[in-house]
Amino acid sequence: MKPGARNLITDVAGLKVGNAADDTVKTGVTVLAGEAPFVAAVHVMGGAPGTRETDLLAPDKLVQEVDALVLSGGSAFGLDAASGVADRLRAQGRGFDVGGQKVPIVPGAIAFDLLNGGDKNWAENPYKRLGREALAALAEDFALGTIGAGTGATLADLKGGLGSASLVLEGGLTVGALVVVNAVGSATGPDGRFWAAPWEFGAEFGGLGPVTGFDPGVEPVTKLTPRAATTIAIVATDAALTQAQATRLAVAAHDGMARALLPSHTPFDGDLVFAAATGAKPLANPEADPLRLGHAAAICLARAIARGVHAARPAPGDPLPAWANRFGGV
């Protein structure tokens, strides 16, 4: 396996990502959409999730494909971002057809970023607008760190951010991850090195090597306000998966979150993973390929988390330093 050409989730052909942010509020929205509807699933392991239209992603539900997936800041207010995306998709003639009426299927998840130093005294909820702007900004290339839904993300001791990574398997299947890193826990050890280091390719998040000076008997660093959390992610592949297989892909990807964040899946995090499958390539081995895809998804998600934190940049009013300020000499 090796990273794709962009080392982004958009190495999965047909997928694009759009970002929009409000730097005054310190928040934003990230949208993943395809050239056509795609199979999607979800798995939640955190104790405090905030979601929209995730029930319909179960394998026994009528709708098996979605038009877009939305990651947003703003806690419950951020759920409105998906409405902005749905409005614009409907205007484009996209959506599930019900008697001639188009109903875009746009599941979403939110992260809590209301205590990050931004001005939250808005006169009107900004997330529907940000959803529209993010969809209008869809592209194959996008920046990481303090952008989109990662704009206001925080960890226990550092700024969080938007991360992404990809892998191309030996058989030609591609897997990618996209994540908003906003956790109760930490992505680094006391030396600033990343927990995800064993899965790093090259120097994609500094090439610093594994964490040193870690004492497993010491309780991990967590936020002083533990309810201000949630890491939300999407893993995607060009493989042809059923919704049940995509659900297993999301389950497996959670291993990457546990490798990269300490602790993860806490009662105060709403940690979840969406899975998306474009169906462009059939499985060569229906038994072995899902296992390999899940392994790759976990590796991609761990790397994406580290890349998002590594790429974060400081902004006025930040309550926490960016990794680059504290450990990178910036």
C-alpha cells in the first residue's frame, strides 16, 4: 500500500470536498459529495453524538445511497449546515425521486466548538449559509488544518483541525479518510510526537517517529471542559460495497481513531465514522477484500488525524496553541 497522488480522500475517484468557514465565529463546514449518489453507512462509538439522517443509513432501510455527507462545527446549531447543502442540491436537480419530487439525502454530524474563543453571538444561525458555501467550493484539492469544519476544532492541549489521507492497495482499490479532530483527548505525547506515528508514510506529519517519555501509568491529558468535544470522520473507497459492508468499513476505521487519540470514544465525545463507497471497482475477493479495506481505512484515519493537527495554524483569540507553535518552532 502507498498513499494516493494527493494523499487526500479525493484520491477516491469521483469524490470532491468543499470547505467554508467563518473566522469570526471560529467555525466551519466541510462537505463530501460525488459525481453521483454513493452507498453510505455510519458507526457511532462516542457517548455524545450529534447527527442528522443517520438512521436511514442502516442496511435494512429503503434508501441505500446518499447525495452528500456533511461535517460541521457548531454543536446542535451546526446540523443546519446539511439543510443548506440539501437546498443547493435540490436546485441542481439532485436527490431521491419521490413521485417527481427530488429529495436530497444529506446525512451530517457535528462537533462541539462553541468554547473556542470565537464570537458566537450571531443574529442568525450561520451554518445553513456555510453549508451552501462549502458545497459551492467542491474540489479535488483542498487544504488541511484550520479550514472548513476544522476551523475551530480543539484537543486537550492543542488546536485540532481538518485532516485527510489516502492509500492505494496492491489490487488497485483506493481508500481515503477525512476527519474533524476535536477530541477530549490528545493526538500527541508529552514530546509533541504523534500517537499515529507508527502508521506514518514519509514525513506527512513531521516524520518525528514514535512518542517517547510516555508513562502508561499516568492518566492521559484531557480537556478541562470535557463536553466540548467530538471527532467526526468519513472513510471512503472506490470499491463496490453493500451498505452492510460499508457499515463494517466504518466499524474497522474506528481503530484508527483509537490509535491516534488518547483517550478516544469517551462518554463526552460524539465520535463517529461515516463510510462511503462509490462502487466503481468490484471486489476481486469478496471475503478478503473487505478485511483489507477495513485495515487500510483504520490506517488512513489515524494518519488523517495527525495530519489535521500538524497542519493547524494559529489565529487571533485562540485559547490553545497550534502544534506548530508549541512543537514546530513557528
